[in-house]
Amino acid sequence: MDQHKTTAGALQTPITGPINNPAALAQALLHNPGATQALNNNPTAAGNHGVTHKPHLNNPGVGQQLISYPGVGQQHINNPGVGQQLISYPGVGQQHISNPGVGQLMGVPGSGQGSINKPSTAQALMRSPSDSRALIRGDRGSMLSMSDDNVMMNQILTTHAPDGREFDVRPLLYLVEDILNRATQHVDFLVKGTPDQVELEERAQAANHIAMLEALTYTIDRIACELSYKALGGCDAHATTTAIFNLLSSYTWDAKLVISLSAFALNYGEFWLLAQIYSTNQLAKSMAVLRQLPSLLEHTAPLKPRFDALNSLIRTMMDVTRCVVQFRELPLKYISPDAPALATAMTHIPTAVYWTIRSMVACATQISSLTSAGHEFGISTTESWELSTLAHKLRNIYEHLKQQLNYCYKHIEERMDVEIYQMLLAIFDPNVLHIDNMKALKALIYDKDDKLPLLDGATKRQVSLDVLRRKNVLLLISSLEFANDELAILEQIYNESRIHATRLESQYEVVWIPIVDHSIIPLPEEMQTKFENLQSTMPWYSVQDPLVIKKPVIRFIKEVWHFRTKPILVVLDPQGKVVSPNAIHMMWIWGSTAFPFTSLREEALWREETWRLDLLVDGIDPTVLTWIKEEKYIFLYGGDDIEWIRRFVNSARSVASSSRIPLEMVYVGKSNKREQVKKVTGIINAEKLSYAWQDQAMVWFFWSRLESMLFSKIQLGRGDDQDPMLQQIKKLLSYGREGGWAVLSRGSNIAVNGHSSTVLPALGGYDEWKINVAEKGFDGAFKEYHDKLHDAAHPCCRFEFPNTIRIPENMRCPECPRLMEKYTAFLCCHDEQGIPGSLF
């Protein structure tokens, strides 16, 4: 009879036209078990590539499956037809008498028989809702009563026989993620009535996965049918899971998981696709009626716990799948299979794959029960508990794998960082020559995917590294704690250099390289805002994102270029060679005159310098420079002891008056104790003791320039004890740490550089040396007397080098020829904030 020849596939529309969408083809195969035969009769139905049975016939296992697979006409020769089943086997229990039972389904591992004999759709639909619930509860009992996981996993491991074939599952995973993500969105839309979210990125469509789908379509369809028919037939979940493993015996663990998830996505995706369009599409409406969707979707609110449980489990299944694929994609160049984290994960991946596929079976059973038994089946919270239990178990597995994956990533990152660091050492080897500076710049500034890593401070547009090609490049390296005063002075120097630059000098550019802590990624909002605010004020180039400066680059900058916290200015020539490890000192001392900021230029500038007052105050205070031009006597003094300052100022004025000389005095503070300096300045102003620098930026710049002079000398290797200028610089820096001090000059010529313990007594002894003023001049007579006091009582000298700068191996005292002793000290100046950018 004709009715005996009716198949499930016969109820569907045959495939007669080309299907260019692989997903649509897979769904057509899913809902038409006879579609394989239809494709045989119409090879062009699969699109340009043509899907036929020929590849399947070359695989003995697959060929055997085709002979007895539901929907293929041959099965109905060996098994009763649909109609006969309905007449002869109306009872639930009798079904398993004449059809292969669960044990038979699992009987031949790897042969495909685990999925070829399945209950017919008609038989499954004969079950009552109570029968379906009983089957699921029975399956739950079998899951929870299985006490020996090792026995179960050994059974699964016996099915694993990979044939060595390798393929990238990532494109297929993208497609599956897209389907399942959209499907779970439909759940929220239907239950809550919320608007659709923004469309997900079509990554899968950009991937070249057509050929892969052609090779895997049949296998995916087999598993999809296995999931749907076994769910309707109420088979044991473990048996169904093992049958799927038998079908996938020749694949790797990650491929087993992605292919199985693809099969599940076809079923689940079509379920929600019909739910989405059945009210507006007549074909979908008819199909939805067959699936009882209208009745089901009218009761979505009571079913919400079931849908939530399904969503939770599905998302966990995707998490585990992604994690397993990520393990597969780990670069073995940087991590050995014997690495503890990877070895541990590999022993747990089979278990993870098993329980993920087992969860797919549970989800398929839940969906099939909803469509076949009606909405009453989903009202009970017992079935939601079933899914929640699986989700909890799978979540624990995922968390463990994720932890091991993070360990692996950390191991790989460390290995890669070492490789990048060694590459940087090789690139910046002074003996290595390059055609231009691009290799060096690209090694420092990570520009993956040819992005535009720089921001032009003048135009505020993103630009590529090519704007720096074959130019002198000044890398301004700093933390985000960039003092405003410091930045303002740099901008002033930069702008002046642009105004007065020649054609040759215009071939240099400044690039800001911010150093941030990579242990806190993404950057906190406060830190990101600080970066953007600083960047917006800079007229030069800066990196678009501070995270493009990778950890090994930061290590290189700190270890090789000795960056700590204070800004440095590394100069690269047009070939990318370092010509100055830190030109910031030149910037502070000579400004744009130091161009092209090379070490050779630095040495040449020092050869032209002498110990004079305008070297100390150049570019800071025009008033003092006017005094210098007028050849006045000038006392530069500092300290934070207001009593000493009062005595010093009064004594100096008294001596100047007695000698009838034009004397000017200026208070320049200290290198530290910012708040105390501000208080002293206020008292000096109130009591009109002398002229004082009101702007703390001027105080900061004075001491920064003085410190830069010392470090410039040390950096050049000129920190020898025979350099009289260096000895004077060291004295003044040392005096600035303790008590008071004063520098006496006539015009630009410095006569005395003295500590408070000798300067004030020298002024107090005026009666003893005033007779020499007429012959030797005021400055000469004062110097002679002061030096006698100095020789009798040398003040102690000390230098405090924090770990933010390179510390010299040794240093001789500027007061005597002895080597200074080295100590470790702890210091607190009781300031809320120190001098901006101060090295001390």
C-alpha cells in the first residue's frame, strides 16, 4: 500500500532547486530525512559544488548507515512502514519488542549502527505527555546514579580513533555561535516582548567555510537526526551520546564537539526560526502547526523557567566548546604538550566533550518534549532542575578548563615576550644597520592589521607610522603622571624649535610613548581619561592607544633605556639607530639649540660652557638675566629655614650697604619640600626680605636643569673628578638638600658657591676682609675669606639617588677627594606632593 511507503521525508517539500546557503541546505536536510536521496536524484540542489552520495559510498561506515537510515527507501523494505507501526504497535512498551532496543542501538561501536535504527516519528508521537515525562525522569536517574565515571569515560575513549585528518573548526564555530546567539535572543523576545538587539557581526559569512560544510553536511545531518529522533523516542541519554561518539570516532575532540554543536544548532535554530516568522509566513505557519508551536508559544510566560534553564545550559555548552577549540589553537611553538597546564587540560577534555554532547541530548529532549507533548509538559519545575543540574556540572568543568587555559596563555605570553624582547635587543644593536627607521618603530609601536597607531597632535587625525619614515624621531617616554609645568615647558621648546627650524631640522618629529600598567586591562576609566586629556594638549604625535606599547617593549624601555618614572627622550636617527639614550637633559639645559639631540651634539655644547650664572638661570627669569647684563652683584639663595634666611638677608644688605655695591637677591627655594618652600616664599614677600620666585614651576625648572646637568655629564661618561664645573654642580645639588645656601656672582661670573654654615659666617666677618675690597673687589675679597672658612670646616655632602634613575657605581665628594659612602635611606619630606617631575 502507498501508505506503507510514506516516509518522514515525503511530508516535506523535496529539494528541487539550488540552495546556495549552506545553513539553509543543512536545515533542509534536517527536516527531510529523505533529502539525501533527493539530492542524489538532483545533484545541483546543493549549489555549484553539487552534493551527491559518491563521497559517502567511499566510506564503508557511512555507506552502511545510508542503507538503513530513516527516510531512505531501503529502510522501509526491512522495517515495517509507518502505517504498519501504528496498527501493530500501539503500546509504548511493545515498541521496543519488535524494534531495536537501547542496548542494541549501542551494540556495535564505530559502525554507525548506534544511530541507524531509531523509533519512528509516528511511534514517538503516540506517547502521552506522562510517558514522555517518565522517560526524561528515568534518564535523569541514570545520569545521577552512574557512580563510576571512569568506566563511562573508558567506554567513550574506546570510540576515539582519529584518522589524522585536520581542519579548522573556527569558521564552523562562528556560524554555530551566530545561530545559537540569535536563537537565545528570540527566547527573550518572545517571553519578555523586548525589542531585538543589535545584529551580531557576520563573522561566519566572511569566513571561507563552504568547502568544509560540503564535507561535513552529511555528518552534521546524521547527528541532528540522531538528536531529534532519539529525543522523540525517549532513548537513554548516555546511549544516544555514545552513539554520537561512534559516528564521530575518526575526528579530533574539538571537531567532535563543534560538529555535534552544529547539529544541535540546526534543530534549535529552526525551532526558533519558525517561532519568529510563523505568524507572517504561510509556509512557516503550516510547519509550525505540525510542530504545535502556536499552542506552545501562547504559553511562553509559564515556560519561562524552562527557557531560562535551556539558555543557561546552551551558553555553557558554547563556553566549553570555545574553550576546547582554544586549546586546539594554542601555538605549540611557545608551549609544549608536556607543559603542566596543557597536560592537565588534555586529560579533562574528553570528559568535557562528553558532558557537553550529553547536555545537547538533554536540550534536544526538552525541546522535543515541548513540541510533542504540549505546553503542559513545561510547566513543572522538575524538568528545569534537570537542565540546571547539567548546567552546574558543565559550568564546573568549564571553570576548570578556563583556569588551565589562562595558565597556558600566561605561559605562551611569557615565551612570546621573551622572543620580542630578544628581537628588540637585536634591532637596536648599535652594530646593526637598517635601511630606514620603520623596522625599529614597528617593533616599538605594535600596529597589527595595518591600523593607524598614531594621532597627529596638530590635526587630531589618526595616521600610520609612515609619517616618521627616514626622519629623526624623538621618543618622549613617560608615565601618565606628567606634570603640567613640565609638559608646558616641553611644548614651549618644541614650538620654538618649529619656528626657528631650518629645512634640515624640520626632518624630526616627537612621538609620545605613554607607559601604563598592563596588569589592569582594560584601563580604568580614570586612567583612560587622564591619557586622553594629556594627549589632547600635545602638539606632536602620540600613540592612539597606550596598550599598543606591549609589555616586552616596556621591559626593554626600562632595562635598556633606563626609564623609571621621570620622562626620558630617546632619539632615533633616520635609520632607527639610537643616537641619544636620553636627550631630556639637553632639552632642559639648552632647549632647541641642542638639535639634533645626539650625544655628539651634547658633548659639543658642554665644551662651549663655563660655570656662570646665566647657565643656571637661562630661560627661567628675565629679571635675573637683566641683572646679569647690568653687571650687578647677585645672591642666588635657597633653603627652608626662615630664621637663617632672615639673618642672611639682613647681613648681606648690611655688607652691601657698607661696601656701596649694587646687590640683588633672589630666593629660589629647594629641590624638595614644595609646601615648605611656598610658606617661606610667602614670609619673604610679607616681610619684603628680597625678590623671590612666585611661580613654583620656575623653582622646579631651576632644580630640574641643575639635575639634568649632573645626569648629562654622567650619561656622557664625563663624571670625572677633574671637571671643575661638575664639582660645582654637585656642590649646589648637595647644599640644596640641607639647610641654606647661597651663590654670589658679579654679572654672570660666579665667585662663591657656599653652604649656609660658611656663607653667613663669611658675611659676619666683614670687618676682617673689608680692607681687601678695594684691591680685590667685593666678590674677590668675599671669596678669599669664605674659602678659608670652608677649608677649616667642610660641610657634609650627600646625594640621594632614587631608583627612578641610573645610579653611578661610585662618586667622589665635591668638597674633598674621598669616595663617598653609599647608604640606603628612607625619606619623607612631609609634602602632599613633591616638586613636579623632580628626580630627588
